[in-house]
Amino acid sequence: MRKWSQQDYKTMPWKNGGGSTTELAVFPEGASLDHFVWRISTALVSSDGAFSHFAQIDRTLAILSGAGMILHGDEEGTDTPSSVTLTRDSMPHQFSGETSIRAELLDGPVWDLNLMTRRDVCTHFMQRLEAGEHYVVAQNAQQVLIYCAQGQAVLNKVMDVSEADLILLEEDHKHAGVRLVVQAQEGSVLYLMRISFLNHAGA
């Protein structure tokens, strides 16, 4: 189990000046944007604009604060809606990094949470957790990430998690999966992310 907190993160401005991004964690550790297997970050989106293109990357986005935004997509030949509205109450939205997307802010800047995984190495699934006790059985995941967006929680009845903390849990041995108990306090919002490696079954 590994824990990152606010002081561990690094923030950098976007090249186009439309906001800033904060890298929370990357795997393998120290990997660049061209070589990561997965990367989790938050971003301040302060103006309308296009998303960056990431070939062979799957992405999931969730709104942490602000009114929200509309994602206008252009993915021909699929059933993907042409636009999706995301707010703090929305389920995390997954899309491919190759999709041409333009973000339109609803009412001022927003903070978002962004998970990216390399498609030929692993898959991911993100879900939103609120107050209560959650029993998680991630049988097919080798890694699980927990990000506390708001409030506080306790993991496996031993680890305290506060706002902006990120936790990584890994399976103890091959095919074990990851099991955990999340006890989230009233008013808390956490995001649970499961990472499953494609070559794991045959490794």
C-alpha cells in the first residue's frame, strides 16, 4: 500500500495557457507522457478549448469542483454521443485519447480528475463512492487506486485518508485480486480506480 498527499504532487501549466495540470502519480514511477502505463492527474480548466490528443490511451474524467463542462466529441463510426455534460454529480466518463474533444465550461473554471491508461498494456474502470461502508472485491484487478476528492475515509479499518490523498493498493500474489473496505464519512466523495493488466492471465 502506498500513499501520496498534497505535498507530493507537481503542478505545471498547459502549453496553451488554458489551465494547469497536477500529476498525482504515474506508473512506472518517473515515466514520461510518452512511456507511462497509467497516469492520474487533476486539472484546472479555466477556459473553453480542445483536449490533447493521446494515441493508444483510454481516459476517464470526473468533475471535482465547479459547475461542470460539456465535452463535444467527434468520433465517427461509433454510437458515442456528440456531446456529454459532466458535473460533480455525474458518473465518471470514459473515452479514447484519439477522440477529438472540445470542452465548453458551463459557468466558470472547473477542477477535474483524469485517469489515463495505455490500451495495449491494461484496462481501467473508475467509480464514484460517497458516504458509507463499501466492500470492494476487485478480483480481476492487479492495482487499485483510491482518490479522496472530499472529506475523509478509512481503508481496511487501519489507514486514514484525507482530502486530496491518493492510495495505491496492489494484489499480494498473482490472481489474488484486490479486496478492501472503504469507510467514508458523511459528505465524503472518493474515486475508486481498478487497473487490470492484459498479460496477467497468461503471465
